[in-house]
Amino acid sequence: MSILPKEFYEQPTLELARSLLGCELIKETKDGTASGYIVETEAYMGPEDQAAHSFNNLRTKRTEVMFGPAGNAYTYVMHTHCLVNVVSGPVDKPEAVLIRAVEPAQGIDLMYERRGDKKEKDLTNGPGKLTKALGISQEDYGHSLNIPPLYIKEGYKPIEISQGSRIGIDNSGEARHYPWRFWVSENKFVSR
């Protein structure tokens, strides 16, 4: 399977959030390579989306990468976890897709080393869990997702995709009810 080209990320954000399902997220580190098939995503629609970091065109050091071209990594720390997003939308239209869960593919032993003695389904079934398991960190901020060490390849086409409200969004008015979370139906690695 080949690495996704930059043009792949130029599709509308809600379409990208669905298209990423089944693709393989890969991180190469000095300890080895780990990867997983993306099974859950959430779309954030930029300046008009109260739940987005870029709501009202908020441009900060943290959100700066979102104002650039699609296909770069937007990483940030929430609580104690690093989360990874795919920048989407045209330049100066700061949108992103949060990768919420992956199904382990390569480097599963390495994932166990990083995550401890967990059940397999708990290795990567959440946005903070998957970054720790794969070795994704703040150092990946702004990295182009079509070149190593952090990149996304073609994977498989899901048989069925489910759609519902985003998770963990508080104080965002109606935005918390938007059905912009997508997941591979019946996949045991989906966060909930």
C-alpha cells in the first residue's frame, strides 16, 4: 500500500474524516515502527465550530499549523496526553480531523512496552492511548503526513461506517451535538 499523497487531504473535512477510516497511521522511532488502522475520527470545522481550537479564527502558537496546508500533523497536549489531528481545509481555513482510535497493525509488542500490561483492545482505543502506543509526541507538530517518520498509508475500505456526536465536548453550545464523529462499525478498538 502506498503513502497517501498531499492531494488526499484536500477533500472537504467531513469527507476526509470518513476517508481516513481504514487507512494505516505509522510512526517510525529509534525503538521500532508501530502502526494501526484508523477506526475512529472526529471532524472540527474551524472558525464556525465552537468546539474547534480555531473557533472565531483564534490563531495562537498552538493552532498556527491549522492555518497552513492540509495534510500536516496538529499535535497538542490535553491533560497529560498528546493527541494527533490531521490538518484539513484550505490555507487560512483552520480545520482538522482528530484521530480517536486505531486498530493495532505493526509493532504490537512495542505498543505493550509503551502502554503497559493492557488488554489488546485497550492499547489504542482512545486518542491519548493511540499516540502513546505509537510513539507520537509534540515533536510531530507540523510534520507532513506523507513522509516518515509519521505518515499515513492506504489501508482497507470499511464495510460499514457509523456516525454520531463527538465525545468529551463541554461548554460548546450546539457544537457538542454535531454528528461529526465517524467510526468503523462493530470494530472493537473504537473508543466507545
